Amino acid sequence: MLVYVLLLVLLSGHVRAQCTNLELPWGTYTAKLDQLNEKEICVYSNVRFAQPPLGKLRFQAPQEPPSTSTSPAEPVYTDPVSCVAVNPSEKCVPGDDSPIYDPKCPNATVGLFQEDCLFLDIYVPLSVLQSTTTKASVAVWFFGGAFLFGSKHEFDITQLPLYSGTGVLSVASEPLIFVAGNYRLGAFGWLAGSYMETAGAPNAGLLDQRMILSFVQQHIGKVNGDSSSVSAWGESAGAGSILHHLVAKNGQQDPLFSRAILQSPAYQWQWNRTGTLNDTYSQFATFAKCFTGDMSCLQSADESTLREANQELFRSKSACQGIFPVGPSLDNSLVLTLPAVALQNGQYWKGLDSILISHVADEVKYNGSFIPYPIRVDPTAANFDNFLEAFMPGAALAPVRAQINAQYPVTNYNNDQINRTGVVIRDSSFTCNTRQLFDAYSSSIPTYMMNYHFLGKYNLAVHASDLLPTFVNNGINVKDLLQNCFDVPGWKALAIGPYIKYILAPAYQSYLKSFAVYQDPNKGAAGKAKNVHWTPAYTNSDDDHDAVRNVMQPYWNPPSGTPFEILAQDSENTATSCQFWNHIATEVMNIVGPDLGGQALRVQAGENVASLEL
């Protein structure tokens, strides 16, 4: 009798631990049960959210899959799927010296790399699926990678769980669903210019991301998700994308999320629709042997031809000058002006309920891959000027280049052109993005700011290093990652690894999860996060509102101390530095406005252009 009862208990437990199917108009998707972490999590992998962007759908806006009454829309893939990307081993890939891309890391990217890549993964706690009363908040992750490479899963998640939701879903008790999706990369997702505006879809990558958000709005309720409580999360290019969603259509388009976490938001300014952007399209078409530049030729080309053309475009488009060859661009439809201009003019989405913005302490590593290669090998004034010419090209922008030269004299950097260049890139492409967002939102909604400084004493608080505590889970050997990816000596890794895994990461993730669920990082804080109350940031009249104050700073506090402190003020995104780039953005739009198809962009900093004719 006892054996019979025990058998029933075991069987009933087995029955309970089942993931329900996800029923979509284009098919049914099953989930695998992840039991490696503290919570049982149902993982729906490779859920199609758009038709394959092939043939006539190449370089076009994504389209919803057609309905079917049978199995999932064909083809179905069991291996992880990534979009076609630039090879990160190429010389001068921006960000390729991030620790997570160190070739010594045991983190080989896995799965399929192909054009048919518009899939997403959904991580749902089993308890959420089984609930009959609770709807869970939803976090949607957009990966980084300079708009050139990256994936919804990135690596073998048994070695480095980017971008698995298992870690953040396992901390604390708040219900949350995690979604990570692919978007098209390189030329496949980011060609732009006036020709693309008539023949294709500029910013197709942004449109892919919006379709992921639309999928969540329409279908997340099928797994007990709450479509009214969605947060967009992203790092680097992913965070830069979120920034562009906030200013889309001059802030008149609902971004389909109500709060956002932006880690190191980054993007390259792309504005000249009839000049540089058209030239980039023409170069890509030529590399693809479509010498007339006709879209129909590109749509009928072999995928292998387009792959090589994408690679060649990267090699040719000033990559070694520290310039992103493609990325979010002005397109006369979705992105109407540079985000810095939109944010200072109030042309951004006002419907957020809260926002969390962070940067790392060392966004542009000294002599690292974000520094133009010629400056790394020959740090001269001439090479600095060449970099500015690539960044702000043409005779019309010569006055802008002169202003940048004057704002950043090399004598301020001990006559070190590498340091000088790094600060220019840090301010223009990273940290001032955080300040512009802060200035836009902090007066109306809770705005939480972070300067990630963990392992800064070892010069390891570098771009993308904050991904480790964001995604670490119980199945990861952090000590080995530190040794192989961060070059931390064995004895230090032995001490730091457990600290990250058991102290920093759970607390860090609880802040993020609490923010996603409650709009407040404190309410669901767990572990050491309970020891530091994180309140919204502000500025003070004492320094004419120059520095952002009350900034969260994660740091190394051995052997088991709280890894957080409140930084009195952040010196890396001051108004002094960032108002200069606001001015430069306005100046650029004023100078090149006629080349943009007649848009009313000749504005002065702070002028309201909402009522001007477009």
C-alpha cells in the first residue's frame, strides 16, 4: 500500500511538472522544462514570429506568418537559430575585445546562422503557467553587437547563458516571463537611404524588434503573461534600439512597452539619406554583383552572395576608423531626426511609467577595439582628424569637426591621442545617450541610474561586462569564465567567482526583476540588494545641475560584503559634456537638413518643432 501511495505521489508530481503547449495561429509550439536552476522554467525555443525574410520579403518589413490549422509554420528548427552576422573575428569589429568574445572563452556560438531567423525564445516559470489567478509581467530582451552580430541565445547557454532568462527568473518570488528574439543584422537589417525608402524598408531591424513587441501584445496572454506590464531590456546596440523606439515618429508611436532598462545604450549617428546612406546601399549592391543597384536583383541573389557582400561592406565602410557601417538611420518615416535632437525637443514617448539607465565605468577601453585601428598603431593628430572626418564627413561639416577638436584638446589628455579619442567616442556614442535620456524623463517619471563599476579596480568594468551578473545562473562555473574570458588569475577567480555567482548576480538580478514587475527596483530586492535602497536619480543646483546624483554603483566588496553603494555623483555623463553633443546633433541637422528631403529640422537647441510641417 505504501509503495502504491508513493508511486501515486511521484506520478502526480510528474504530471504537475508539464509545460503546456503554446497555440498560435500558425501552429503549436512545445516547451522543454528547465530544472537546472532553483525554479522549474518552461522554455519555448525558436518560436516563429514572422515569415522568413526571403525572396520578395528580403529588405522589407517583417510579415506575420500565415495561419495554419496543423503544425508550426515550416520550416521548424530544433537547433538555436541566429541571423546572418558579420564574423566577429574580422579585424576592427567594434566591441570584439569585450571579454565575452575572447577566443579563450569556452563559449563557442552554437546553432544555425541563416536569413530565415525571425524567431524568439520564451521563458515561463512553470508556476506561472499553472496559475489560474496571476498574470506575470514580461521582460523583452534586445541583444547588443554593434548591429552587426549577436543572437537571441549568443552562446552555448550551459557555459555562458547569454541571453537565457533562467537566471533572472530564478531569483526572488515575483512572477516574470522573459522573451528574447532575433532581429536582422548588418545589411540584411539596416540598409537605409532614399532609395531604400521607396524600394524596401529602412531600419528593418527596428521593425523586427517591434514585431517581437507586437507578438507579446497579441500572444503572451496564452502563457499567462500580462501584456499591459511589459518592459524592454537591452544592452549596447539593443539598448540603442530601445532608445530609437522611444523617439520613433517623434514620440508619437506607442513603443508597446511601459518601462525600460537600457544598459550602455549605443549607436552610430546615421543621418544623410541622399548621401552616405544611399552610398552604403550602392556599395552593398555592387558587392552582391547587382551593379544596377536594383532591389529585385538583391531579392533574387543567392544567400551566400549576400553573406559575402555583407562581410565586404563591413570591411569597406570605415570599420577600422571606429565607425559602425550600419545601424538605426533617419528614414523620413520612423526615425525623423537624431535621437539627441528628439530628446531635447520633447519628441519622445511620454507613456513610460519608469526607466532604468546604466553605463559601465569604462565604456571605451584604452587602446581597445572601439578606438580606431590607425590611432591604436599610430596615435597622431592626423589620424585623430581622419577619425573625425569619417565620423562627420564632408566639407559642410568642417565647422562641426573644428568644434569637436576645440572641445577635446589633446592637452587635456596628457597629449595622448588614444585617450582623447576614447573620451570623444565614450561621450558621443555611449554615456551622453544615458544623460540625454535622464534629462528627458527624470522630471516626470522615476528614473534610476547606474554606473557599473564591479572589478573596476582590475580595469574590468568594461563594455558588456555587466552582462555577466545580468544572466549568470546556478549552472555556470563563474570561476572558469573569469580565468578564461577576463584573464583573472586563478587565485583571484577562486574568490571572485563565488562572489559573483552567489552574492552579486542574485542581488543584481533581483533589482532588475523587481523593476520589471513593480516599476521599482527595491520592492522585490533580494539578498544583498536589500541592504541598499535605490531611489531615483536627480541633479542639484549646487553645481548648476551638472552631475547626475544618487547613482547606483555595483562594486567588488570582498569577502562577502554588500556589492552596491550609492554614488554621490557620476562624472562620466555631466551636463557640461553632454550638452555639447546636444548642440552638435542640432548643428548637424541644421547643416544637412536640405539633404534629408526637406524635413523641417533647422532648429535651435530646445526649440519645440512638434508643430512644424514635415
